[in-house]
Amino acid sequence: EAGVAQSPRYKIIEKRQSVAFWCNPISGHATLYWYQQILGQGPKLLIQFQNNGVVDDSQLPKDRFSAERLKGVDSTLKIQPAKLEDSAVYLCASSPWSLGEVYEQYFGPGTRLTVT
Amino acid sequence: DQQVKQNSPSLSVQEGRISILNCDYTNSMFDYFLWYKKYPAEGPTFLISISSIKDKNEDGRFTVFLNKSAKHLSLHIVPSQPGDSAVYFCAASANQFYFGTGTSLTVIP
């Protein structure tokens, strides 16, 4: 079974530039998550999709971050414009879904973003 | 506000001995708890989980204990092996997942 794929693995940009990350979840997984992990901290949820609908985006800085999940499969996360404090690893994860069940998440390798 | 805390940033253990990683939480609504293991340059991988209706779950060398009254969970690894050296995150779920800051475990051969 193929895992969660993410690209690019590394990205360096200057502040005020734009950047986009791509995620391909495990086939059949209805739920997709984007996390931000700042150095020395645990992953923090940015947005959660159920198929192509947003379940939770309460911690997404919507003035600069946006995300979409096309056709309920792949997803992109965009930052525009980037700030220095956006430097972090961006993790995508996916999981199955059924009503009333809690499933562990399968994580991709992450994209390490450095904003200079 | 950090709802899930791992107060030990690092832990060193001799090979063959027990490793005990601890995690505390503040939200009594959490109903599911998980441990993830992370190697450098990789995403976290799921290790073991426990529902709030249980107080213990075991999977091979890994056992998770949950003390709801103390809002505390722990991961025991017995015996510890050098390949267990990684960063361990605990996570708790109440509609969304909240992660601790991680404990870096080093198992010394």
C-alpha cells in the first residue's frame, strides 16, 4: 500500500513570496489533515477535510493560508504572502472514516519550509 | 494553551531496560489517545492507541497506560532496543487531534 505522498520535500523562499504544497493521501482515505510543526513543538492542526469538505479550519490563518482538496483526493496548501514565522515542517496526513470511529493518522514525510 | 504536555524533552535508556515516556493532558473531553514515533526527515508513524474506556493496551514490547483521574498516560517499551531511538509524540483526540511536544528517546547499546 502506497503511503501519503508530499511534494516538495524542501522549499526556501523569501518573506512576502508565495508557496504551495501538494499532498496525495492513501487511496480510499476520506479524511485529510494538514499540520504545521514548528521546531521543538508538536504538530498543530491547520485544516481537516472530510472528502472535499472542510471539517475544521479554526487554526488556519485565513488571511494568508488557503487549502483545497480537489475531488476529495489530492490537496494543496498555499501560503501567500509568507512570513518568517511560517518556517516549519508542513505535514499532511490521512485516515479512513466511519461514523463514531477514531482512526490513527498516516503521515507523509512533510515539507520543510524555510522563509528568509 | 498546550492541552497535551510531554514534560521530558529527552530520555536515555540502556538497551534491554525499560523506557517510560510520560504525557499529561488537561482536557477531560479527550476520549482517545495515541502514541506516534518519528525518525528524522520522516513523518510520524502510529505506534499504539488507547480508548478512554480502558486503562491499558498492549502490543508486543509496547504498553500504554491511561490514568484518567490523573489525566496522565505513559508508554512503556520493554525491552528497549537501539532501533527504538526516535522522537515520541503523544496525541489526544476530542473531535480533532492535539499533539504533545515530543520526547526524544535514545537507547544506548
